[in-house]
Amino acid sequence: MSILLSNPAIRTPWAGGRRILSACVRAALAGLALATLSACAGDDPAAGLTPPNPSVPQVPDTAFPSVGAPAAERAPALTPEAQQKLQKDLERLARTQGK
């Protein structure tokens, strides 16, 4: 019991309050540092507080380059006659492969 009473942090009723106070002071200093750095980010000291520039010209959607691949040129779809011929050729090939 004497070890517990000899520790001043345990006997002082303000020990927990000091930790909370120092955490609040550190948080306030960090917030102040962030606000200072964000103010330095632009030309205007209040860069984050100013409204966006409304005089930006509108551009048609086709004025921008395509990000994806160019359109692929595909072969035309099979006509019903060509599809039937292909089906018969595949069946004939399957029969010859099975032998």
C-alpha cells in the first residue's frame, strides 16, 4: 500500500485531468497547424472558403478524347443460311473426330 501512496500521480486528483487537457491542447495545435497549411495551399489565404469559379466555359462532350480502346470492326453476323451451314460442318467434324 505504501508504494501506491508514494506515487504522486495516483494521489493527485488532477492526474487524469492533466492528460485530458494535454490531449486537448495537442488536438488544438494539430488543428491550427492543419488550418495554417491549408491556407498556404492556394494563392488566396482563404482558398478553401471561396466559391468555385462560375465562369468556366461549357464544352461539348465530344471535345474530349476517348479513354477506352477504339471501336472494333467486327465481322457481320451470320445469316440463317450461313449459320445452318456452319452447324452442319461442325456436326460432320464431330462425327469424324469421334471415329
